[in-house]
Amino acid sequence: MKNKVVIITGASSGIGLACARNFASKGARVVLAARSKSVIEKEANELNDKGLAAIAVRTDVTKAEECKQLIHSTVEKYGQIDVLVNNAGISMRGLFLDLDLSVLERLMKVNFWGAVYCTKFALPYVLKQKGSIIGITSIAGFHGLPGRTGYSASKFALHGFLETLRIEHLKSGLHVMIAAPGFTASNVRKAALGPDGEPQGISPRNESKMMSAEAVAEKIARGILKRRRNIIISAEGMITVFLQRIVPKVLDKLFYNHLSKEPDSPLK
């Protein structure tokens, strides 16, 4: 990681922030991108105070021009881009029957189009370095999660985009990695949108029993260094991918039964 230039979207909290801290500690020059300008600037300053290299660029990934500016600011500061980590994302919970369509549109804009925009503008620079494009996705991109149609759809779309990008650049030295964490302790569920588009405000799951964002960041770092293709970052995720291939109907029932036990689950 030493002296590599790494852009991380959604870097104000959770996995994105943990990645920024992890990569910087390994000698990378990190670029923190998120909408919360004060948060990422504070974090970048703290990293710089420790003798590490970091800058903050306020970015709303749903806006192509801001993604373009993120890439421009990075190249202006560091002259190159080695790794792009497309981490920015939001979740949702609610039956499709009850959803306002704006919820699905919002999920696709952040989770899918945000990654597409950033990748489009960063790709020429990453190709020069024979670097890495990373997508932080989910098990929801391998098998649909009931009550989360917009989330699963956005992650399936991201998977298809990244896999195709990988194939298009088989001979160019580009590394493309899909990283699928399991349930991770973060604020993503608290900020998840309900059927009306308003944040649900509380997590329906016990966050204390989940993998930490720091543990996920370390696995992502190792995956980048080893130029892995896909990494499934949980035992439950590995089991899910295996079952999806051989007994998908059984997995449908397992998912339904499991998620129906969440507090205030929309599933009956």
C-alpha cells in the first residue's frame, strides 16, 4: 500500500472510514470522499497529524460532476490514482408493494450510479497504474433479500457492471474486486430508508454481534494486495453463495424466515 493513492467513497463512517484509516496506516495516500464535509475533513486532519497522508473531498456520488471533481482533485494533489474503492451506499427496508418508487430510485443513484460515475472518471488513471477498482457490495447482490428490493437490485446491478468491466480489461492489467461483507456494525441500517423514503432511525438488528468495520477493512486491504477477484467476508455469506448455487429455493425460505424475525419486520 505504501505511496499508493486510494480514493474511498462513503468515507465518513463505517467500512469506508475504517478503510481510510487502515490504508493510511499502511502508507497509502488516501482521499476521503463523502457528503459530510466537516466529518471527513476532521478525519483527514487527524490522519495528517499522525504523519499519514490524507485529503478530504466533499462528494455527492449521485452527481456526475462532483464525482468528476473528486477525480480531478485527487490527480491535482497526488498525480495518480492506484485504487478506487466504491463504498458509498444506502439501504432500505419495506415491501415493494408499499414502497414509494423514489426509494428505489435513490438506492440506484447512490449504490449503482455513484460507483459508475466514479469509475468512469477514475478508470483512465487507474489503468495507467494497472491498479484496482473495488466495489463494496453485499450478499444481497448474490441472492435477493426480502424487504430490500431496492438494495438487492442495486447490488445485483453493481455486480454485473464490475464483472463486465473486469472482462473488458482482461488484457490491460486492471484488477477488479467485488467485496461482499456480511452484516457489519455501522450506521447503514439506522440510515436505511423506509417505504416512505424517511430514514428508519434505528437498527432492526443487534449490532454488537456483527463483524466490526475494522475487521472488514483489513480483509479488503488483503484482497487488494492479493488482487483477489471476489471476497465474501463472512461465514454466513460463504454459505449463502454456496446454497444459492445448489438449492436456491431452500435459500428463499431461509432468508424469509430469518428476516421475518426482525423487530417490526414487514414480512409476515
